[in-house]
Amino acid sequence: MIEFKDFSFSYEGGNEAISGVNLRVEAGEFVLLCGPSGGGKSTILRALNGLIPHYFRGKMSGKVIVGGLDTSSHPVHELFSRVGMVFQNPDAQLFAGTVERELAFGLESLGLPRREIAERIAWGAEVLRIKHLLDRSPRSLSGGEKQLVAIGAMLVLKPMVLALDEPFAHLDPMGARRVAEALREVNKLGITVIVAEHRLRCVLPYVTRMIMVAEGKIRLDGPPRQVLREPVEEFGLNLPASVRLSREIGLPEALLSVEEALPYAKASSPHPPIAPETDDSSPKAIECRGLAQVLGGRKVLDGVSIEVKKGEILAIVGANGAGKTTLIKHFNGLLKPFAGTVEVLGIDTRKAKVSELATKVGIAFQNPEEQLFTSSVREEILVGPKFLKRMDEGWLGELEELFNLRGLLEKPPLSLSEGEKRRVAFASVLASKPEIIVMDEPTAGQDELFRRRLAELLRALKEKGHTAILVTHDLEFAQSVAEEWAIMAGGRILAKGHPKLIMADKGLMEASSLLPTDSFLLGLT
């Protein structure tokens, strides 16, 4: 089905991304590509449907054969029916007026009969639970909902090969489970599935093969249990809790899912969590009272009331479309309340300019392209400190090191990979040391090394009195860094409290369509 023969590729003006790869994937395999950020996973995927070399320019040697076709001599549109590709950034491939039209576009391009098109759209919408979105504009959706639509548009094509780059990065736990199960069903139809992913727990129980890609080379290749016998931590993997448990208790084979691991965790199950003492007298960084917001004729926020204390690390969690991103856009005045109030460090945002609030609040958005606009990474990082007159060369150097940006400083931000763009956006927000730091999906598409560095940074900023607010579907990360969670559903705050208390409340988790972390279920810290 797929064969890479001595394949090497260097992007135009950049370093070698892939070097001397020889790889064969048989029809019907379910393959997980994993490894550190920048290791070459996305480059392998781009070579499958001809984006390399026909769209991404650079120096290529060797061959890539897909379904008998040499991709270097067949343009992307000729490979379209063979390889369906889902990118990291769903905005890069959504363009139709409605979700239904988005799902129909590829099917119509293949010339399928109307009845079959309707049947496939209904099937894809049912599998991914997006029926309620069919008449919505993709532009009006949350980041996770957009991801589901992008996956659906490729899923309904039922191509020979379905390739997905970080498909779970923006999905809530229930959405990730639905997509993983859908991929398993598609694979059972004989379709080859190749997934590049950092969130291993989402897909590890379903894959038949695990390929480790690092520094442009294939380092390990085999069945997951075989690969996980090796010291894979050195490759920046975020090991699932089940794998960590199997290593802690000395099992010869890795446990690939929480279901496999639960029988071994009974003896170490956690005691009922105790609520930590809180100091209600702590000054408030942000206070929302009865906040409502209407966008596109839809009520997106419905009476949100929440307090965030100074020096707190808060994680805002909830299913895709719960209203999380809309909420944080009120914290720097990008959105003004339709009803209710928002106060930031005592300032009523209805009466303040965005430029005034920007001196207090820095926000890194889910889609970094929304805030990158200069001609180089260096300039992007310096915008805030120059405007606010908060230059600190030592701090800027720390950020460049933390976010691994030293080799990117002279490059245009929009020419970078999705993960690199995200790191530049984070650095640009932190550069001016705002009192309140807000990050939307900070760990999406990032490896374990970055997650650890970010956790250390957030704890250090907390010690210095900064307030941090994270919007995230990465509940394992949220559990490790945030002492408080605010859980959202249907545009409302359902609860705010300690992560263990929230996850122990089964009714609350069901109401918000969330799942407890594997670490919580297995009694791991």
C-alpha cells in the first residue's frame, strides 16, 4: 500500500526534516507515528498525498509509492481518492458555507450519486456525533468542533489511506474517544489508518503498529507492546498512566488502556479526596457576574459567575463548544458582555479599551495564526515589551530557551509548523510579563518535554504572584498544574473546585461530558 524508499526531504530554506527513511505499510494496518515535536512525523504524512514535493518546496530524494503511484509524478488531486488527509489546523481545510456542504464537497468531487452522498454524510455525522452541527457554518464552531468536521470530511470519503496529523489535539475526552472508535471502525473496513499523535492514550489501544520518529529518522518500529519495552521516554513521549503503572509494578508487557490496568490498581486506589482549605480573603484577579454572550444569534454564555484569585492557576475544562474560549475573550476586552459584568483587577471591561487591558492580561489563543503578524519570530516576541516598555533581555532569553526558539528567531512566524507557531505565540504573550496569563490549549501538539517545561514555568510564575488561566482538554496536564478547575457545559459554569473533587463527582462529569483522567482512575499522582 505505502512504501518509502530512501526518502529524504529538506524544506526550502530549512534544515533536513527526514533523512533516509525506508518504510513499508501494508493495506489495512493501523499505524501510530509518535516521537518528539519536530521529529519528522508531519513530513512523512505530507509525503503520502503529494503535498511533498508538489506544495511544500524543498530538496527531495528517494521515492514514495502509494497504491502503486509514485507521488512525485502524480499531483495532489490524482492522489485525492487514495489518501485522505486531516491537518493539525482544521481552519486550513474548512471553507464551505455549512458543515453539511463541507462533508459533501469531497464526495461530489468523486462524482458519487446523490443518494450515496446523503447516506455517507448521515453515517459520518452519526459516528462523530455532529448531526446538530450540519446546518452551522464551520467558522462559527469551536476549535474542537472544527476538528471533528475536518475529520468527518475525510472519513466519509472512505479512502484507501486515511492520514491524520494530531487529530486529538483539540478534542475533549469524549470526542477523542468517539474519533478513536470511528477510526477503528474505518480500519475494520480495510482502510489503512496512519495517525501522528502526542496524546497516545487516545489511540494506543487500537493501533497495530507503533513507529517512533525522531531527528528525521525511524528509531523504533513494531507492535505497541514491543516498542514500549524500550526506554521510549528519551523520545519525549507522554506515556499513558496505564503504561506508567505497568512499569511501576514490573509487568513484562505494557498495559495499553485504563481498562487493562484497573485490575492492577485496586490495591492503590486513591482515598476519597479532601477539599483543601481556601482563603476567601485573597484579592481577586478576575470576577464575572451573570455574564451572558450572544454570537451569531446563539447564546454562547448563559449567566456565568466566577472568581479567579490572584496567584491562582485555574484550568477551565469542558466539552467542545461549552463556551470556554468565548469566556476568556472577555478577560482582555476582545468581547464585551451582552449582559452581566466582568472585572479584571478591579477594572470594568465594559469601560476599558483593549489596549488598556493588554497591559494586565496576555492571551495566547487556540489558533496562533490569529495573533502572529510580524516578519520574524524575534520581532513577534519583542512587540509586547516594546509597546509596554517592559524590556527584560534576561527574561526574553529564558523564553527563547524554554520554547526552543533559538533557531527560529529570523524566520517568518507564519512559515513555521503548527507546534512552532504555538510556541512563538506563547513566548510573545509572556514576553511582557502580564499579571494575568491566559492560554488556550497550551499543550496541543506538544511533546512531553514541552509539557514539563511549561508546568515548571507556570509554577514559577505563580510563586512570583502571577495568575494563570488555562483552557484545556489535556486533563492530565490540568491535573498536574492547576489547583482549581472550573467546569463548563452549555455556556455555564457547573462547578469550581479541586480537580480530584470534581473528578470524583460522577454526576458532574457526566453532565459536562467529561471523563476522569487515567491517573485519577488508577490512583497515580
